[in-house]
Amino acid sequence: MSEPTGLELSQDVLYGIAWLALDQVEGVRPIAQPTRVGEFLTGRRAKGIQIERVGDEVDVALTVAMMYGAEIPKVAKRAQKSVREAVASMTGLHVRSVDVFVEGVDVPPAITAAEKKTKAATKVRPTRDRARG
């Protein structure tokens, strides 16, 4: 465990670090949980990321949606690692846990027949190399 530095970090800083770290992981995005009374009264609302800090130790809970087709265990591990490393390296705090709760799956919009036809018509054909010799 690190020695106290006398540095104070707001909850918003920890939240921002976790948000940016999670944003770097492909195939996952945070989703908002139902609003709690305290969040409603203060106007603050955690958007899929909750952080609990006790002294120099931090617990992080991520509520996320995964992209359809993503390997959920692998993406969740990458999210945990990314958030854990970012928070620890930028703050010097000990990250005890990063829990991932998958609450949804993002399905890409279906391509209509008209869009398929348009895409087929606009395909770029390879050009031939005219410089010979």
C-alpha cells in the first residue's frame, strides 16, 4: 500500500479516470443505473460507473452494455484491467476490485434491402496500375 501523500482527489476525478479507461475498451459502454435518492437530490448521477473509496482503497462497479457478438468474458476482463490500471497508476490508490455487471447488449441496426442495393452500387472498383515498366 502507498504512503499517504496529503493529496485529495474528488469523486469526480476518480469517475473521470474510470470513464476514460472504459472508453478505450472496444465492445463495451457504460449504461446508467436507476437513480438513487441521494443522486436525485444532489443532481449527480453515476452513468454506469460507481466508485467507493475508503482511505487508500477503491472499489469500482461498472454497469455496461456489450456489443452483440463480443465475447463477454474477454471484454469484461479487458474492461477490468483497463480501469484498474488507469485508476491505480494515475492516483496511487489501491484498487481492490473492479466488478462488471452486464445489463444489456447493443445490437447493430439491421441493413434494409435498399441500403444493401445502394452499398453494392457504390462499391469502389480497384484501379489498375498504369505505370508499367
